[in-house]
Amino acid sequence: MKEKIGVIARYTGLAAHTIKYYENMGLIDNVRDEQSNYRYYELNQRTIIHECMHYRKLDFPIKDIEYMIKEASADGINDCFSRHLEQLDQQIERLQEIRKKVQKTKDELEEWDEKENEWFVEEVEPVLIYWQTEGIDWVKGRECENAGIDYEKYDTRTFAQMKKESLNEDELSYRWGIGIDKADYTDEAYAKDLVECFAVKRAYVTFVKVDEAIASGKIMKILDRIFIEGKVFDAYPGDIYFRRLKMVMENGRAVSYYKVMIPAKQP
């Protein structure tokens, strides 16, 4: 008994375009009427469609479904399920790692909301920072490939640094780079002569936002109010590091939210 695609769609619960997709992928077959050119499907194709639906719900790729339906022995199907379970375990592990990072970022953003323009001391997690600019100019030879790090593998964040010696000058000296939490770095090697491992036991920390470039000096006025006018110290004890947490649009202007870290003298 042969039926048109509309009948098969009603009996399988699938849309006609999904049935055509299964057909195009080679999972099911049709019989063409030479005069009308209509698609017709044998009864056994309905059961194959249900098998396809079952495997798709289990997230098997099309190539595995085609193999299990058209070629696989009982052992072959068992092998497909074993291999699929291994792949799912890998996906779950990867998603768990992504979830940890998402949660960590969310916690940082919530901490920003609670502690904006306040200062505190904390131990900073080590970061591998690859400085790529001087001011706004790219430094020749500081392309990503020269760092010895596969940046596509890692969650990177934008960092900036102001040199201590320029803080009292008319023109601030700063640079930009990309950073990776060292705890996340699973490879062994990197260009240690080019990549800074920023690791301090204690740092003065605050959270600020600014709608101008770091070079404008506006962010330093904010930091001066917090640390100098607040009498935390008379002069900055070291270079200032900025980790950008997010960028948003506020009143038509791009606003950067920073976690600011100033290394403290180590005991």
C-alpha cells in the first residue's frame, strides 16, 4: 500500500518538509508516479520514519542514523550507542565547565553592583596576560600566534595596565592585552618572555565604570577619589590593572565596567 506525503505526515505527526528532509538525507525512500510525479511512500517507510524520529530524539547524527537503519548489525547498533554515550559525556563535561564560567562571571557582575566605587583587599587569581598595544597602537610582533597560546581554546578577557611612573604625568602610559585565567590554561608551554603571569598575593580592588577611554584620565579621577582622597594610601604602590567585565550602552554612549586591581606590598 502506497500513500502520499500528506497522509504519511498525518500518521507520523511530522511536517511534510521534515519527511522530505529525511528523504534528501537518504534515510527513507519514495516511489514516484511517472504520470503525476507525486511522491508515494510504502507502508514500511512509516516505520522507518518512526525509527528516525526515535534516534533524532536521542540526538544521534544523521550519518549514524543512516548507518543504523540501513547497514548496522545488532553489534553495530550497540557500538553506536556506546560511542554516542562517550560523546554525550564529553559534551556534559564541557557544558559543566562553561556553566562554571558563566556562574563566575555572573557572580562578578553582581559583586560589581554591590561594591561599585568601594575598595577592599583580596587575593587575585593568576592571569596570563599578553600585552599587544602601547596606547592605542598595535605592537609589531605581538600577534596572537607569537604568544604560543591557542586563544580559540580559551575564554579570553580584555585587560589594560597603567604604569605607576606615568600616573603623575600629563600623559598616561597604558597598554591593552588579552588575558586567560591561569587555572584554566591546560597547555604546558607559552612564550614566557612575552606573556606576563599576573599573580599577586594581595591587591587593592575596586569596581568602576567609565564612558570615556582610559587615556582621557576620567577613570583616574574616580580612582583618586577612592584611594587617594579616601586615604587608603598617599601614592599608588604599583601599576594599575583593569579587567573589563562588560560593555553596555547607556544614554547612547558605550560604557565599560572594570574590575581594578592595584598590587599591594607583599608581606
